[in-house]
Amino acid sequence: MEGAELAGKILSTWLTLVLGFILLPSVFGVSLGISEIYMKILVKTLEWATIRIEKGTPKESILKNSASVGIIQRDESPMEKGLSGLRGRDFELSDVFYFSKKGFEAIVEDEVTQRFSSEELVSWNLLTRTNVNFQYISPRLTMVWVLGVIVRYCVLLPLRVTLAFIGISLLVIGTTLVGQLPDSSLKNWLSELVHLTCCRICVRSLSGTIHYHNKQYRPQKGGICVANHTSPIDVLILTTDGCYAMVGQVHGGLMGIIQRAMVKACPHVWFERSEMKDRHLVTKRLKEHIADKKKLPILIFPEGTCINNTSVMMFKKGSFEIGGTIHPVAIKYNPQFGDAFWNSSKYNMVSYLLRMMTSWAIVCDVWYMPPMTREEGEDAVQFANRVKSAIAIQGGLTELPWDGGLKRAKVKDTLKEEQQKNYSKMIVGNGSLS
Amino acid sequence: MGSRSSHVAIPDADSIRRETGFSQASLLRLHHRFRALDRNKKGYLSRMDLQQIGALAVNPLGDRIIESFFPDGSQQVDFPGFVRVLAHFRPVEDEDTETQDPKKPEPLNSRRNKLHYAFQLYDLDGDGKISRHEMLQVLRLMVGVQVTEEQLENIADRTVQEADEDGDGAVSFVEFTKSLEKMDVEQKMSIRILK
């Protein structure tokens, strides 16, 4: 009996502390500075660890397999020059040399594959999962690492899980309650309050430190917000600073419950799986949404899939055909404190969340950018590329023309057809067939 | 933590090096690449792993190149097999042509072996001859739907006729080599790996 009473007492003190220090300030959007202190200690520790590691490693083992530097000497001559055989432009047996060489260059090195694995760190951050290159250095470092493991798994993890649980429950309950009210400005205000509070709680459950830049460009009502996509947490990060109408597929399970609750309080746009395939239907509904200037801005991730935050891949043109004002947002995570990339082929949602909650922290920068609209004579694809460049430059990411869908599916045949067309023009288009 | 190093030791590194002529540094880079392509850490590559490479999938000869990694109907290629095919594209160094020990097999990146690799890309059934039919099929791969059947047949006929010396309607490896005598094969079929 005594044990149970003691446990009960500890639990209740624990909960009151949590309530007082974390939950209440979230409601008012106030920070007590606890996380700042935590971050300062963390940064000092990691700096110390870096110095120790650098002192420890011998010079030669810095064999940087840096992904950005090319490892082969590329011959970037266009197809015509590369194919010039003995006779000029007609087909020859030797044409196969050019294509096979290009093929092998791609086999040895291609710029897409490396974007779907986590970014490698320059110096270790005391998490086993990022230990790719780093070797045993000293007992003191090992001690600090062990301490880190204890802190992360025994202190931070339970706290974070509690917070996440409270956050999600509050969200579901809150939005359902608010949904009972008739439509009015009070309802909107309450729904915003509930959304913001719960998002702040969830962000704290990940020890998130977010810097928002250029808040004057925050997306306005009736617009569309586009951002680069690294993980589902992107949504959380953006909604902590403003309310958005989300677009997506209806899921089952926990996500489904959350979705259904949220849509009661605030008009999100959820589609059934079958409806998602019908692009006209999707476009029509989104157009209706933004036509109503009172509705919240829509949040869309045009890449369509999670990329590892070192580059921005092709933006699908669908979001840019709807019209309206586009508010670009660039999100860049600091990999030093925790790897936010969700490799959906490697981890499912639950293990991903657990990894997030056992990292040091999630630190990221969010840059709001001035709104952009489609110009005269610009088609959706060009507009999409323009926005993509702007986001890449702002976030310090590289730009790639490839489709993020390459992660799962094969390359579209249209790209191959282009190559075939170019080649055909050369061997046939000249007319000399004899 | 512990002493996990970034390079997994390459099994049989020495024999692979002797067979292919790659330097230790190049082998390490290729091994790293092999592991990166092997997404599920199976220890070998399947056709699908290679098809995931975007730039290879849009290559008109992509399928033929991928097939060349899987000789004799195999479905998997391990690291030695992977490197053996890549060795065909190793640039010809001076040291390779100097000491031609007659007892040692010809290096994989010799002119003859490079030409043989290209020959294989055409020779679909591996019988040592490129028939008109095979030529047509490979041409079709390279041009897709852009060229009519008639035009393609003309091209195939012309090409086989020009190279065919003994009049059997097919191009053997010797005839293939002869018709490409003047071509700088060593330069066109080489990829230099930077140190």
C-alpha cells in the first residue's frame, strides 16, 4: 500500500510540475527559459566533445567521403559531340560507347541516391545513430556519452512522451469541444487558441527550438503556403507560429482521429484516398478554399515526399496551378542536435517519433519569404521552379531537378523518351539514310 | 560507440585488385558506392537497385547495361562482380601496356575487352554474333517510338552490311573490331576516378 501511495504522490507532484512549468506557459505563448538553459549546456558539452575528438583522431583517417564532391572526372559534352564517330551523324556501331559511358558514370556516382539517406555530420554529436566515422577516443568521452544516454532515455524520454500524450489529447478534446459551437468569430479565436497551445506543447515534447525569421511575411489568409519537406514535424513547426488549413489524405487510426477532430473546429481539407487521384477535384476544392478570403492559408509540401534537408527536389506543379498568392517558407534543421529526416522506407512513424524523442533536441530555422505570384507568360512548371530556387537559396540547400518520387518509383518514361528523341533526331533527322 | 570505422573491410580486396587493376583508393570508393546502392543492406545488388538510379533509368541503353551485370541468368551481383564490370571502364594506364606477361590474362580494361563489352551490349543472346534482328532490337531500345520500323530497318541493314565481311548476315566480334579500328576506344570508354 505504501509503495502505491508513494508512487501516487510522486506522480502527482511530477504532473503539477509539468503543468506549471510547461503547459500553462504554452497557453500564453510564454517561455520560461528552461529550454534555453538546456540548449546552452548542450552546446557547451558538444563543443567540448568535438575538441576531444579532433585531438584524438590521427590525421589520415579524415578520408572525407563528402557527397558533394564528385569522384569521377565528368565529360559533360552534349550528346552530339559525344556521339561524333568516324562519319559524323549517322548511326554507327560506336554510338553505344557514349551511352554506356554515361550509364556507367551514373552507376558510379549520381546526385539523387544520396539525398534519401541522412546527412552525415562533420563531428560527432554523442548519439550512436550518427556514429558513422567516429572511433573510440578516451574514457572521459565514453563517460559523457553514457551520461548522455541516461539523460536522454531516462529523463527526457518520459517527460517528452507525457507531454506528447497531453498535447494530442488536449488537441482532440479541445477541437471537438470548440466544434460544438456555432460558427462565429469566437469559435475561430478559440480554435486558434487550442491549435496553438497544443502545437506548442508538442514542440516542447520534442525539445524544439525554432527561430522564425522575417515574421512580417507570415502567410496571410487566402494564400497558399509552400515549404520544403523533411519530416512530418515540419507541420508542427509551422503551425506553432500560425494557423494553417492542412491538405492531405484521410488516414486511419490515431491520425484519423486527430484529423476528424481538427476539421470540426477549423476547415481543413481532407481527401479520401480515391479523391486524391482525381486532380481536377483536388484543384477545384483548393480553389474554392482560397477564394474565401476568411479562410486560413493552405499548407502544401510540393515535393510530395521527405527529403534529407540538404537539397530541394522537384516541386510538383499541381499546387502552382491553383492560382492565388504563394507564400514560400524555407525550413532548415540543424543536424547537430538531432536528425529530423524521416526515412519512411527505413523507419515507420512510431520508431521515427521515438528517435525524435531520444535525440538531444530539434533545432531549426524557419524563413518566411515575400509572397510570389505567377507572372504573365509563365506556366505552372516555370513558376514552381522559380519558387523552388527561392526556397533553396534562402535555406542554403542545393537544388535538384529530379522528382522526389524516385525514392519509391521508377523514373517516368517521359524523361527517357526525351533522350530517345534527341538521339533519333540525330540519326534520322538528317535525312541521309541511303 | 566503440571502434566502428567508416570502411567495412572489403573481402578478398587483394585478389579483386589484381584482377581489375583498380587502386586501393578507387576500390574503397567503389565499395562505398556499392553499399550506398545496396539499400536494404543485402550484401548484393539486384536489378531493382540499379534501376533506382535516375540517370541510368533514362539512359536509352540503361536496360542493356543493367543486364550486363547479371550474366548467365543470375539475379544478384556481389561486390567482386560489380567491380569486374566497372573495370572495363578503367582508363588505360601506361603500366598496363608495358609489362605484357603472356601468361597473365589480358587486363579487363584493354582495348579488346572494352570492345568486347560494347559488343555484348548488342549481342542479345550471347552467341558471339550480332544478327540483323538483334541490331534492330537494340536500335529500337535507343530510339524508342520516335522512328518508324522502315527507317530503323534501313539503318540496321546498312550497318550490318558495312561491317559484315564474310557475308553471313551477322556481325561477329572480329568484324566488329575491324570496323572500329580507327576509333579511339580507350578514350571513349573510360571513366577516370579522381583520387
